[in-house]
Amino acid sequence: MAEVAGAGQLVAVAAASLLAAVFIAAVLGRRRRREREPAPEGVRRVVGGGRGGGTDVVIVGAGVAGSALAYALGKDGRRVHVIERDMTEPDRIVGELLQPGGYLKLIELGLEDCVEEIDAQRVFGYALLKDGRNTKIAYPLEKFHSDVAGRSFHNGRFIQRLRQKAASLPNVQLEQGTVTSLLEEGGTVKGVQYKTKSGKELKAYAPLTIVCDGCFSNLRRALCFPKVDVPSCFVGLVLENCQLPHPNHGHVILANPSPILCYPISSTETRCLVDVPGQKVPSMASGEMADYLKTVVAPQIPPELYDSFIAAIDKGSIRTMANRSMPAAPLPTPGALLMGDAFNMRHPLTGGGMTVAFSDIVVLRNLLKPLRNLHDASALCKYLESFYTLRKPVASTINTLAGALYKVFCASTDRARIEMREACFDYLSLGGVFSNGPIALLSGLNPRPLTLVAHFFAVAIYGVGRLMLPIPSPKRIWIGARLISVACGIIFPIIRAEGVRQMFFPATVPAYYRAPPPMEDWMGPVHTRETHGGSVGDWAMVPVVETGSSRKGPVQLIGELEGLAGRGQDESTVAMAMDSGVTGVHMPSGNCAPTMGDSEGGSCLASRHMAGILTAESGALVCVAEMDKWQEVIMPLVDESVERPEVPVDEHAGKGRVDDPGARAAVGRCGKSKRAAGGKTEGAGGLRAANKRAYLVKKGC
């Protein structure tokens, strides 16, 4: 009986094991099938990429700022989850003109191809029209590549291209859903709660949540002190098959009571934006709007556009939008950050909104780049306070110019304001430095606050000078004094709202010098074959680096290293990459010595060829030696200021620690090594290997 019972138990165990195996196989098979299935509408699945498990950043909103930020952070290797309320193509009447300064930032982010294939039009400057007179002001583009110019387009088409670009990265997930609230715990934002397209309530967690949900943001009150002003509204029309007085230029018509903007948005369409002062516009339902446009606005439209303007009114495709202005007044909150129109808005007269957004993204990306880990919310929050100061010179210049120009360009019955408006038109008509300076400010090519103030008061003084000729009179002197007073009343409140100290003296703000937290606090997760799809064991390459003259992804880079290993370089192949997302080098065997131990320039790291490569402001150097033997790699910051630190080889080396805190090193453990690099090394860096451990430091020891 005992033998029968024992046999029965064995059969039961075997049956249970078989059932368990079948269950596991079924689950794995279902997961593989799900990965092969197309993602539902509005959702992009993540396959590989990122920095280990979980999400690094949650972005609320996939508009211009949110999509561009997702791509920038994703390109740096972070796992990004973007939640957007509506993934369909937006239909807006603003956000259609990108200034040349914004286009340069777009190039810096690697997104310049997003203005292609959307029938975008190149813009080379502005034309001012007033009372039958006109003057053309060209962007100062002489020192730039021929491709650099402004771009005008349909806003929705541009946003869809940005979304496609972000979604092309495997570590960026785009999902359609409505964020209802931030998830807070002990004063720290841990993520967001949102409702999916199907109505399901979900939560998304990440060390950093960035809110980019636009001018109608319902989350900004928790992250800033919003003071939204609505000085006017835009009435938008699309004029078809008409020729602007100055092709490929934006047109500002100094009309009564306020300016009118016209610019091309495609090869056959021109956007016309009629500014209506105040928060109320004539009713479209009662026909008041059409009557207002035909009787008040149409007579001030240039003859070349008149017929198309009337046709657009009769067609009935009239759109309206409130013009909002809101200075940046952040409330630093651990775990969260505001960006885009949710954070800072200015009057759209100068078309500077996207330039500010892209500039902010570049600043934030550069601040986050050195950080391998974002989980210390309080330290990260303190560090990112520098963002608010570093962005100020560009953002405040464009914001102040937009607000000041709008007030100057509006018609008035006040004689001093009339003179200021006339002086501005005549000043810009002078050409030379008088037009190049202001247009460089407006275009974002030279966003300097002091230059802005200098030109603004130069206009006021020019206006006073005109009043004094030919003979000054008490009345003219009084009007001149009031003109100066009007100028001060226009610009000083805007500067005060922007912050005088941060705008003009950012270097005096302590946050300007805020350094990243200590290296030991920011060790990131190990890059492994599973998360990156590599084929040569665990590896330590950034998601995208440049090798030579071309940009290559991790799989290609691994393939090249594997190829070198197959040509007898398996014991000494050394490659280096700079974790900047755009800079790096793959050292072919011709630039390396047969072993790591050659002291007289033999090491790749000591070669003069490398000296010109390692010039990025920040990044992690990665030594890849005997790729199939590496077990772990830790990639902290590289400190370019370290001068030949003494780095002892001890028991801490394999644990990612270096005794000298000044020597910020990339530390790894190899399965074996030839011998230690001996002697002094010159140039970019030095490699030391001993006791089956190696570290790489920026400057030799």
C-alpha cells in the first residue's frame, strides 16, 4: 500500500507540474500575441528602451510642448508616458507661426523634420502697414544656414507630426485619456489619475510629472500662482487663393481699434487674425460679427486681400479665441513641473509662444541630462529651481516684447499714445540697426532684455524728438513728457511681473548656480540586454549616439562591437560614448592599441583623437571592454574639472563607488582584463584595470 501511495503522489506531482507548465506557456503565449497585436487607437505600447522598469516621466498633454518634450526626454533614454485628452488633429487659429529662433531650437531638439510634409511656408520677415504706408523688415539671417527662417503652417498638422516623432521612440508611450487630478503623498506629486477613452479610471506613477495641458489647464493651480489676463480676442478667418503684398512675410496692419495679422499657412491659404479689444466679441449668431468685419475691418484690409476677406466672411468659417497673458509664477512642488501655455502665456501678436516653449524644453532637457535617477523628489525639486532662472532671459524678453508691442500698436484717443504708435512705425521704417535690433528680438534670434529696453525707450525718445521739431512749444513739450510717462507705464509693469532680478541679473539668483545632487544619490539602474535588446550580453550604451558622421541606435552599435570582437579584438575592444544623445564616438581598431596596457598613447582613452571629442557640458562616459564579459555598469556624471585625481583600486570599485568624490567615474566590473594601464596618460582620459575591475575617469591619473 505504501508503494501504491508513493506512486500516486508521484503521479499527482507530475500532473501538477504538467498543468503548471501548460498554464505558464499559455500566459507567455498570450503576452507574445498581445505584443504582436496593433495598439488600440490613441495608445502606443512600449517595447524595450528606457532605464529599467517603470516610468521616468509622466507628461500631461501632447500639444506642441508636451510632444516635443516627450521626444527630447525619450531620446535621452528616459521612459516617458504621455497622456493626451484628444489624439485627433487639433484645429486652432493660433500656434501657426514659428519664429526663426524657435526653428533653431527645433533643430537643437532634432525635430526640424516636423515642419516638412505639412505644406509649411518659409517666413523671412514682417511687413508693417499703416494708413496706406508700408515698410518691410527682414529677419537678420545672414549669419545662419540658408534653411533657417520662420515657418508658418496649420497648427494641427504640426502637432500631429510632433506626436508621430515622439511615438517613433520605443520608450515613449502616447495614450489618450483625460487627467483628472495629480496624485500627491506628503506634499510630493507621485503621478496622475486619469480616465481612459473607454471611461476606465487609471493611475500613472512616475518620479517626475510634467504638466503641459495648455492654456485651459485645470492642474496649474496646484503648481503655480496663476494671474491670467485677457486683453483681447482674436477673430480668425482663412483667406483662400490670395497674394499677400509681401510674399513669405508676416503682415501687421496697424488698424483701428487694434492690429490685424496676416500670414500664409499653406501654399493656397492665408490666416487673417483680427484683434478685438476686451473679452467680448460681436455675436456671430445674430450677424453682428459679419457686419462688424465688413463695415469696420474690411475697409482697412489691403486691396490685395479684400475680395478673399469678404468671401471668407460670407463662407461663415469664422473662429474666435481669447488672447491670454499669464506671467510665470511657479510654486515649486516636489515631483511636478509646469511647462508650455499651462505655465506661461503672452499675447500672440508676436508669435513667440512656440519659441519660448522649445527654449524651455532645451533648458529642462539639459538640466535633466546628467541625472541618472529622478526618485529623490525633494532634491530634484531644489535642483530644478534653476530652470525658472535659466529660462528667464529668453522667455521674459519675448513676453515683454509681446505685451509692450500690443499696447503700442492699439489705437487710442490719447495724443501721447498716438505719438508713441506713430513713432514706433517711423522708427522701424528707418532700417539698419533701428529695425534689425527689434526684429532680432521678435524673431528670438537675440532675446536680450537690455536690448529690448534700450530699443523701447529709443522709440519713445525718437517720438519726443519728432515733437520738438521744428520748434518746441509748451504743448509739444507736455505731450513729449507724457509720451515718456506712457512708455514707462507700458513696459515697467510687464517687467515687474516677469521679475526684474531674474530677467536682468539672473547670475545674482542663487538657483542659477544650483548643481546636480551628489553622484552617489543618482546612480541609475543597470542597462541590460533585456531592456535594450542587445545581443552581446549586458551593455552600457545610450539609446542614440553618433558614431563618426552618422547617428546610430544601440542595436547597430552593438553589432559593430560584435563585429570587432569577431576580428580578434575580443579582449581589448574599447568604445566610448557620451551620454548626451547627440555626441559620441565609436573607436575602430585602428585607433586602439592591441591591449589596454600601452602607456605611450596606446589606450584609446589617451589618444589625441579623443581629446577633441569629449567636450560636452555633461554626460556619462561609458567604457565597453570585452562586451560579453561585463556584468554591470554604473554611469554617473563626468566632471570636466577633475585634474588627475588619485583613484585607488579597492573593494569599492566593483560596487560603483570611488573613494575620491571629485573623481566622477564610470565604474564597471569585467570578467577578466589583460593588465592595468600603466604610466601617465595624456589627453582625454585614462583607463585603469586591476583585480578584474576597471574604472574610467575623465582625466588621467
